[in-house]
Amino acid sequence: MMQDKLRIAMLSAHSCPVGDLGARDTGGMSVYIRELAGELGKQGHYVDVYTRVHDPRDPVVVELGPQARLIHLKAGQPENMHKLAIYCFLPEFACNLENYRKSNDLHYDLIFSHYWLSGWVGGYLQRWWQAPHAIMFHTLGDLKNDTGIGEAAPDLRIVTERASVEDCQRIIVATDREKAELTRRYSVPPGKIGVTPCGVNVGLFRPIDKTIARQELKLNDDKILLFVGRIDPMKGIDQLIKALPYLPSQEHLRLLVIGGDEDSRSEIEKLQKLSVELNVPDMVDFRGRIEHDRLPCYYSAADVCIVPSYYESFGLVALESLACGTPVVATDVGDMKNIIRQGETGYVIADNSPEKIAGAVAELLSVTNRDRESTLAIRASVSRFDWQYIAEKVLAEIQLLLDGRITTPA
């Protein structure tokens, strides 16, 4: 039986769950960890999320909600650094975590690691504590490299992922697609992998009257296209910009690009140069990083949200947009085919060619003035992704470990 109150140690070594979303290493995984920890706390469990100090001003403890908190640990200099460089400081992270645990007399029923760097730490903790260890990779280096886009995942990451796959007791993935890839590429027994989708905060992401949202953002009556995410070649933003000349009524069309920080400056400059070359610079508006609680206003103001990625592990942006009642065009990545109802709440396209993006976007733009009923219908389509339900699914996976129904490696 499930214990009344579990104590869970979540690990997010490289990315702070309360960091600046849209920055280089802060994206959907951070949202997932923060929301899941908060919901598990609401359901009566105790969750400590351990991450690295990124700034000397970071408080040691940040409350994430009832019985859920974030704990900053020293590992290297207290500054942002490339995630590969963090690998050298993982032993320090693990030792400081253990010292914190001992000094505060903490004991955990489960280790839940996120991403390959945290998986390395989790492997040591599972031996020190003799506690079960579950891991969620969020992205796989081998799959990322298959795209041939952006910075390649190094061999160190692939080797470490393979070791974590073998050492942990349970792997949680967001899609059946990722489960199949883990089985095929990493020879993981299917029974060791549990599938639970990601969730969306339906309390935060909800429809706002479009007129009010546009007034708030100082937008006019143009057709508004929206991109939300990290500014990274993997996200396919260049393909989205290339799609703009294929769309009709370009003088009344505007693309808002949300995301990015100083580390993204060179990539943004490349995209701006591309927009000039295509003679669409006035159509593309780079708005930078936006606070998470401001995003519903942008989603509600938009006519279409577009996810032109080459690779996604799931597709949180699509969930957020649909929860706000705004349709989505997305490439066939992550779990888009389960998130989007083809022709009803948007379109899933085979690839991110500019022609395919433009064709699907044009179809949605041809629908004039979505009424409140259709907006609410789009929102209702993702009600099953409420974090309450997702947390229950994760707890069911945890239950398998606690019941001893999954063999623990020696």
C-alpha cells in the first residue's frame, strides 16, 4: 500500500526550477519539476528539490508550496555555467546534499532524478541510502544527435545516460515514443519504463478575453502568431520565419517570439538577419523572456501558437496554449498527436518545412473570430492533463518501486 506521507528527494542539478524560464537551460523540465513537486505536496507528501546555487543571492531554501521546497547546494562557483561544465562538480553536489541531509536529520523514501546530470548524482545516493531511484531524462542525447541540429550531445552524456539506465530502478517517460526509443537504443526492458504525460497548470493557464489581452500587451487587430520557448536551433524558429512569406495578408500579420536571454543574443541576431533577408523584419517581434505568469495573456492574445521544433520530449507549450483556448500548429514531435486534435484544436504537421507550417497556419487563420464556445472547447480538450491527475499517475509509478514489484539492481 502507498504510505500516507512519502518523503521524496528530487534532483535537478543543472537547472533551477525557479530560474528564468526561456533562458538557455531553463525550460519545460523546470516547469515540470516545480509543478509536480507542488502538487505532490498538496496531496500530502514531502518533497525536497535539490539544485545547484546559480547566484550568490540564492536563498538556501525556497518554498514551492505546502510540504514542497527547493534547496540550493554549492557545486562549483555560484554562477551560471555551461551544463557540461557542471559534470566536474557533481561529486561536490552529491556530498553537499548528503551533508545537508545528515545535518537536518532527513530521510527519503525515494530519489527522483531529472536529466542525465542528476541521474549521475542519483546513482550515488541510491547506494548510500539504499533507497529506490527513479529517473526522468526529459531529453535523450542519442535522439538529439539524430536531428543533426544545434550543439551535439557529447559522448560523456551518452555514456552517463546508459549507466543511469542500467543502475536506476524505474524510468519515467512522457510518451510511448520515448519508451520505444529507450527500449530500442538503450536495450531497456519495457517493464522498467513507465509512461506518464506532462501536465499543465489549468488554474494559471486559462482563457483571457482577447480584446483585453491585446490591450494589456499593446497589440492591435493584426493576426498574431506566437512562439514560446528557448531560442535554440532545435526549436526551428528559422523555419517559422521562413514560413511567413508564404502566408497571405502579410501586412496584417505579426509573429511574437517569446524567450531568450543574453546567452541567446547571437542566435537572435541570426534570426533577425534572416527576417531582413526574407523582407519580413517588421513582422517579427522578439520580446525576450517573459515571466511565466504573464504567458496566459500572450497565449490568449494570439490567433495561433506554433511549435516548429525538430525535437521535443513532450510539448508543454502546446498544452499551455490549448489551456488558454488558442489553437496550435506543431511538428510531429513529443506527444503532439495526443495533445492536439487534428483539425479541431490545431494541426500536427509531418515536418517543419516552411510550406507545411504556412499551410496549417493559414487554415487556422481562415477561421474568423473564434467565439467563447470554441475557445472553451479547445481548453476542455486538455483537462486530462491537470497536474492533479498527472501527480497521481507519477505516484502510481512510485508505488511499483515501494511495493518491490520492480527488481532493484545489486
